[in-house]
Amino acid sequence: MHRMYRKRNFQLVTISLDEPDQKDAALKVLREHHLSATNYISTAETRDKLADALDKEWPGPVPYTLVIAPGGKVLYRKTGALEPLAVRRAVLDTLGRTYANRK
């Protein structure tokens, strides 16, 4: 998805909840999936603090997908496996299907 939209007003960020000492294992998974996005490992004191900072409506389980428009409007949220088509629809509803400016 990052490769599809990276030349537009779009940024994909992943956050791993692995412990910092598991960085190599997390990096291995990212490489296996050829992820080209910006990737972080959470350093929040607790997972609850991270969940509160990202999305007060996040029930806690992972994986969790959150799509946020510029300005902070939540376009999509889902607990469980990523649904690429649903995420693309949420992104395109905001970006538009072409490079023309959305008003």
C-alpha cells in the first residue's frame, strides 16, 4: 500500500508492540513482507498507554489497523487481520482516485 500511494499525500507507519530487545525478529518479519513504510517499535511504558495515545476506541487486541486523515479524522479502524481492500477504499475516499486536488 505504501508503494501505491507514497507519491501522494499519504504516509504509512507501522508500530510493533514487540519488546525493544526483539528488534531483530520484528525486522525479519518486515523484510519477509517487503514492507517499505516507516516502522517503529513502541517504547511506551505499557500497551494501554500506547493504545490511549493512538486511539481511545482501540479495545487492545492486536493486530490493529488505524487510518487517520490529515487533521486527525479517523477514516478506518479494525481489530484483527488487515483487510487491504477496505483500507484502500478508506484512503482513496480521502485522497481521490486520481492525482487531482480534492476540494
